[in-house]
Amino acid sequence: MLIAAFPAGPWGTNCYVVATAPGSECVVIDPGMEATDGVARVVEEHRLKPVSVLVTHGHVDHMFCVAPVAGGYDATAWVHPDDRHLLSDPLSGMSPETARMMLGGDYSWEEPDDVRELDDLQELELAGVRFVVDHTPGHTRGSVTFRSPYPDLDDVSEVMFAGDLLFAGSIGRTDLPGGDHPAMLRSLATKVLPLADDVVVLPGHGEQTTIGRERATNPFLQDL
């Protein structure tokens, strides 16, 4: 499996491009602010064709470039229905003060031409890659993670594209509009802790980690 990642925009949001191999179709996950050029570089370098864009949640730092990326490659965008409204109105997921401070200008958004909605435990076969969707509300109502089998290494069973659910040593914040701390704790308890230790976590920000490492060292998981 080919997984290319780069941090996009002022928030350093990890954008992932996933394919079975160079020269094939691919999936783009969380193209945030200033991600369009990064996606284009990865696509050109590995001779890829984006066919789908997956959104872990609707915050602007994760979906800023969903429409241009999906439209530019005639790709389908996938989002949970509880966060779909954020594709066209992402500022409703931020406080006015945060929006002014972080964006510093006037922007307008619209949905991509082809949007499809995600369900909990849904299995998707996209670009030859299997994704299992886990609905993980807490950071936003429609937050999801995507898990994929990883056959390339014997000591890794899956990779999980975690969005802002779980980070190395931390978890996603719940103080923005739509955030729900008790829901976040339930998501961690029911969707993260049951996973195998060898699952590699590819978060929305920062470095990758593993479920085993977080189970042993992450204070938020230890408290559960």
C-alpha cells in the first residue's frame, strides 16, 4: 500500500493520499487549507488518479480544499451526515473569534458536485483499498475514522486515519461548536480501546503513533 502524507496550511493538518501502488487510482483524506498543491505534487510524483475524497470531520482545517480537490479530479466526496452542513458552512463549527483569528479574511464554500454520506461500520472499497468507517462523535458530531488493512508489514494489522479523535499523547478538543466531551470519551472507549495494539494511528495533526503506545502512555486513555 502507498500512503503519502504532508502537513497542509497554517494548522499543519495531515493530508493523506492512499493507493494500492504507484500508477493507480487513489483516495485523498482531509485536504485542508493549502492542500491542493500538495495533492497535485503527490499525484504527479506517483502517477495517481484521485477518485474519492474522505473527510474525517467538517472543521475548516480538514475540509478547506475538499471542493477544489474533488472537482479538479472529478472525485466523489464522502462525509458523515452530521457534519455534511460544514462542507458549505464550516464557520458554524468555529467560534467567531477563532474564525477571525485563524482565517483572517472572507471566504465562501460550496459542496462538491458529488457528495455521499458515511455510516457507522460501513465498509468502502475505494481505489482498490478497503476502508471501515467508525463514527466517533465528540470532536464534532459527525467525526469518523477510517481503518484499512495493512498487508505490507507483519507487525501492523491496520492503519487508522484518526482525524482529530486521537493524537500521540492527547485527544481532540471538545470546546468548539458541536463538541461533546462525554461523547468523545465514549468514542475512545468503544472505538479505540478495543483495537489491537499493532494498529498504526495516522492522526490529523502531529506524528503517527500506535494503539499500543497510546494505551500505555496516553493519560486520556489511561483515565478510561
